[in-house]
Amino acid sequence: MNDTSVDNLLKSKLSVVNVGLEGFAQELSSLGVPVAHVDWSPPAGGDPELANIVSQLILPGETTKQIDAANQVAVRRMLDGDPVLIDVVPAESVIPELKDRLVLHAGPPIEWPRMCGPMQGAVSGAVMFEGWANDLDAATVMAASGGVRFEPNHHFSAVGPMTGMITCSMPVFVVENRKFGNRAYCTINEGLGKVMRFGGNDAEVLERLAWLRDVLGPLLSQALRASGGIPLKSMIARGLGMGDEMHQRNIACTSLFLREIAPWLARTAPDSANLAQVLAFIAGNDQFFLNIAMAMGKAIMDPVRGIPSSTIVTAMCRNGTDFGIRVSATGDQWFVAPVEMPEGLYFPGYSEADANPDMGDSAILETIGLGGFAMAAAPAVVGFIGAGNASTAVVYTKKMGEIAVAENPEWAIPALDFAGVPTGIDVRLVVGSGITPAINTGIAH
Amino acid sequence: MNDTSVDNLLKSKLSVVNVGLEGFAQELSSLGVPVAHVDWSPPAGGDPELANIVSQLILPGETTKQIDAANQVAVRRMLDGDPVLIDVVPAESVIPELKDRLVLHAGPPIEWPRMCGPMQGAVSGAVMFEGWANDLDAATVMAASGGVRFEPNHHFSAVGPMTGMITCSMPVFVVENRKFGNRAYCTINEGLGKVMRFGGNDAEVLERLAWLRDVLGPLLSQALRASGGIPLKSMIARGLGMGDEMHQRNIACTSLFLREIAPWLARTAPDSANLAQVLAFIAGNDQFFLNIAMAMGKAIMDPVRGIPSSTIVTAMCRNGTDFGIRVSATGDQWFVAPVEMPEGLYFPGYSEADANPDMGDSAILETIGLGGFAMAAAPAVVGFIGAGNASTAVVYTKKMGEIAVAENPEWAIPALDFAGVPTGIDVRLVVGSGITPAINTGIAH
């Protein structure tokens, strides 16, 4: 396996299928964000050079049987994962490197000059938020001149949506995989409107982040600690029966989470004004659960890294410039290709010229069998934007089954007569099938 | 139209299709309640005497065109309904007759001697609860000897699940139909375990009812008033996209309701201990929303009563002995037939001899297009008990479409490519089709 051939593979096959999002037209217009990409036709396979690439994925002396066995080990670890949401803590308390002016971002590694505009804007905002600079101009100068250091979230057991900023004082969800003892982190979803994950960095954005840090984070921490932790596997199972696929659509799991946490918040919150504000904030954001699901995905996949001979994908992510994946056998090595500019529908007045390639670590959800892989559970996602109907959604999940090595019996889809979500993307199958992994990216998160 | 022929109609055609319920085996065993009936094969139509009955439904001089037009008026009123949950109040404050030792029950009119055991047990418990007798024996003697008066909930703009008890001090939800100005009422769901709606009447049952009256009711009242009311139509629309059909399955709407009300509860509750208890109570009962949905159903259907020539069913309900319906043109007249003993699956150790015919006003939900009519939205209801799969659920909704005169475009089902739920049961179509209205009754509510 070498970088160049996998680069080719990624370039030609791992383009991202985006699906639009419900009801955000206004927010998007006000932000100048163009609509998401919709591409329901995976490119046809059969390119003769792919056979060449497949052969390079297999190391000298490795047999198909060995690889299959390794992949079964990998999938067993995925299915055995027992993710529990246990706390919300300041990021620097679990990632001490952040204290040294480190800025974590979504996607594979990237330095300032190659970052897209929204990512640079978010970095400047985060520098301001941490008080490392007094105004945005100074923050931008600092970021551009080596005054801060950049690393991917994925290097620190973390993930983040869109720009994916994590800096030292930001509160992060802590999901513990109780089967393997590892933990993973993700920031708290900011909701709609102007937000840092889209590159926002003005006073409104920073004020909300301060409230997350000073009010929501500490209250959620107390409630989660008092609860003893909220098991996530069963919550996802319920959510799949309630129309969520946990990437574009999280209304069910957001509601189920609020149901679980509300009594604990009431028992532990010191005053009712903040309590009411916290409950209203969670209740007001259908995508609140997304970031919890992402931390869960990372907690499930981290133990799957570094299994010799396994061709299972352990991470997929984008930084707005590059798309990167990691494969189990090759551990923490990144395979990177440029993110293609999506061709899709735009709101009136916008065109491809206004668009930014997709960003974010959220494709960790597809890696664990949710998002585009669980589309059959969420016909509303396809139905709403007119890109298809319930049958289209079913077809999508079945297609994804062709590039996955197993089903997850604990995460069943009623519309598929309770078949489990396709689990464990095998890079060999992606190449062999001509199927693009369907990633439900969009503008919602 | 005369009682005898409609009795025959009801006897032969309006038998109840029950669907089993998730996860309550233990609770049921402890209560000695047998499992619900499962019958997925509507009796075949074509009985020659039905033609005779159809002819009697039509008054002299009435044309099919007139009836069709009247039914369109009826359905228009249903679709125009704008139900909003506005308050929780003591029943006697909105139904003053209750102060005079009146006991309201589910189903069509019935007196003590013909009441089934669970209904009699519930009545005795309610008499105790109101302090009209000092012990259960005295309460039973009082109820059996004319010491209390009985009337159906439906006579007072009210509905209730199972035994459906409403007495003066019980708190009731108030749903206002803002299009027509009428209001409807339903008690608060007691949750699982020993409960009055199954005929329970011991100390545990009465203590819970007292807590509903003294704590939950007043706190919900304050929160609902502060909120300005919670519109229900849009909440149902979301619930249908989240696997609820609002009769057997209310987990989505219960969660959505909690999401809406939690911030208001936090703003208005005087102390956090009670607040936490209230949030935990609502969060702990997947069927909490059922009673709200039932009050909504009654609020939607009441303005549809008494439209000359309309053959639309305005109420269906059971008191454990009789099954009764009301039809628009005949206003508040009841058409009654015995409830058939369901033939179904029983838990080990139970048989038909232990069973009680179905009870409750909850079939008001099927009357407005939910429950069995919206089964396609809730494949989990059929899938869980092995009585079918997602396709079976779709077939059921489509069948119900054959006895309904319209679809509700605001209540769409993703699995049916966003077709609306079948709305407005036309008695003529029931007779003509040989289709039994599917009513998702069971032991859950």
C-alpha cells in the first residue's frame, strides 16, 4: 500500500455524497451558506486501473483469508463497543497539550496557508475566544505567523463537526467505551444561526461559546455525573426506530437524551433560571445529539485501529481542503485526497462559486454504520428535499451493505424488517464494487 | 337507520383488531392481565345481508351525492381542527356535574350490574379516592346500590383509556380546538404497574392518583399556562415521522412533549425536588402522551357531530361489555354491540378464560386517522410482536384508506412517500368493503 495509489483510489472513488437538510433555508441564506450537495448516483465501477490498486492494498504474503479474519476481529471490536456518555469537561483537562496554544481542527492534518476561508475564520475566532489575541485581526496574524499550533482532532481521541475547532477552555462531551476503557471527546453543538463550526467568529458566536463553557457545560457535567452515565448504544437503537440516522437527523435522539438528562439536571442545577435556559437550549436544537453521536463513533472506532491485515476504515473526515481516511492495518497513517467541490442544488442567488467543499469529522458516523449507511431508517431525510422517497432510502442502505463486512444486530432498521445497519467499511469492497460510501454531510451540523 | 340493524352491522363488522404491545410482559404477568389480541386478517366482506344494512343507513330521499357532500363538510372540519394543549385542571372545574357523585367511564352507557370486573374495581377505587367511602367494601356497596351515578366520558367532552375513570378531583388535560372554540378533556396517564385504568384500586394506585392531583397536575398547569399552550397538530406530524401512531406507540410524542414543556416546568416549578420527580415521571412512561392525544382526538371530533346526512364516524369506544359508535348525522345517539372476546396469543398460564374484552375510549385516535390507520408510520408496533413487518404495516394503512373518505395532508407518513393518514371513516364504506377498522388497542394504556 502506498500513498500515491491510495490517493488515486480516494480521488476516484471516495467522493462524498451529500444530502440536504430540513428547514434551514432561512438560517443558511442569512449566513450566505449554499445548499448541500445532492448526488444520488454513485459513479459506476469497473475502471480497469482499480484492479491494480486493489492488488496494492494487500501486503506481500497476505492472503484474502488472513484479511477476512482480521476484518472479523475489527468488526467484533466495533460491535462489542459499549459507549457511555459520562461527562462534560474543559478540553484542556483531558487534552493537556491544548494549554500550549494548540488548535485542534476537523479532518486530516493541514496548516494555515492551505486552510479554506471558513476554517481560517473559525481559527481566528477560537484564538480570540481563548484570549490569545485582543481582536480578530491580531488573532489572524497570530494564527498565520506560527503563533498557534494546529493538529487534527483525530490525533487526540477527539472529533468535531464542520470546522471542528477545539481549544483549551471549550467544554467537550466525554464518551467512555466501557468494553475497552478508552475515551473520546467532542465539543457541544452550538445550534443554528452564526456559529463557529461554519466559520463564524463575531461577538454573538463568542458569547454563545462562553455560555456553553460557563453554564451549559458545568450543568451537564453535574447531571451526567449524578446519573452515572447514559448508555448510548440502546439510545441509538431507539433512535433508528424513530427516523434518525444520527448524522443529518438527530431529532429523536436529541429528544431521548433530553428525556434522560432533564430529571438529573433538575436534581443538580443550583438555580432554576439557568436550568430553564439549559433545557430550552437543548430542546431548541434538533441536532444537539449529533456531537454526542460523533464522540460515540470515535470511542467505538479507536480500539479498531492497528489490527494487522485489517482493511476496515477506522476514520473518514474532511478539513475543507482535503478528505482523509485511516485504515485499521495502517494505524494512524492518513490517506488523503482533495475534497471535490460538490455539484448540487443552490438557493437562488448562489452558485458553485459561493460554495465551500465539505468539512468536518462527522463521517465517523458512517464509519460505524450510521448516517448514509442507515438511510433506510430516515426516509424523511431523502423525502424532504425531493431527492427520493422511502424506497430510495432503503436502496441506499442496501448499497452500503455491499461495501460493509457485517450487520449490527443491535442497531436494527424497522423499514428493513429489522435488519441491522451495514457495519465495517472494507476498503477492498469499496474498490471492487464501484460504490461510493454515502456520507450524509450537509449544512446542519 | 335503526338500532337493530346497526347493532347487526356492529356485531358482524366492527370487531376490534388488537395489536400487542412492547416490553410489558412482566408488568402484565404481575397484574394477571392476559396478552392483547392479534388479528391481522380482516373478515372477508360480501355478506349479502350487508347490502340490506347499507340501504338502511340512508334516510328516505337522501342521495349519495348529498351524503358525499355532507361527508366532505365533516372531513373539512376534522382537517381544520387546531388542537392546542392549554392546561391541566381538576375535572370538577370543567365538568361541574362531577361534584354530585358522578363517575365517568369509558365506552357507551352502562350501569353497575353489566360492568365487567375491572370496571367495577376501578369504580370502587375512584369512590375511595374521592373519600365517598372509607374502605373498598363500602365503596363497592355504595356503587352497586345507586350511591353514585354513571355516565360515559363522551357525554362530557371527555375521554379516558381502559376503564376511563374520571371523578371530581382528578386532574385532566384540557385541549382547546382553536378553530371551533370547543374543549376536550382526558385524565393523566398513570404509567405502568398497578393502575386504575386496568381496574387497580389498592393503596399504591390511590397514592399515585393523589400525587397526580397534588403535584404533577398543578405543576403541569403552571407550565402550560406560562407556555401559552402547546399546538398538537405539528407535534403529531413530527411523531408520525418518528415511528409513533399515537395509540400503541407514543415514545416520540412523549419525548417531544417533554422537550417542549421541560423549560416551562423549570421556569415555573416552585421547588427542584418536585420538578425532578415530575420530569422523571413523564420521562419514565413512553405512553405518557397517549392521554393528550386522546383529548386531542375528542377536541377534533366534537365539532363534526350532527352534520345532516354525514355518515362519518365521530366516536368509537368500549366499556369492557359493549362496543359503541356514534355517526355524525345521528349526533349523540349510540349504536352499540357486545364487545367480542378476542381470540389471540396468551402468556403461558393464561387463556381466554382469564381475558377481559377490550375497554377504553382510545379508539378516538383511529377516528381521526391515527392508531391502526397510521400503522405504516410505526412498523415497530407490528414488527416487535412478530405479527408482520414494515410491509404489513403499510398494507394496513392502505386498507384503512379504503374505508376513509380523505387523507390528511398535514399528517404524512414517510414510509408511504409522505401520503397523508386515511381520515374520516365512512360507515357506508365499512359495510361495502368488508374491512374491519383496525384499532390498535392493547394493554399499554
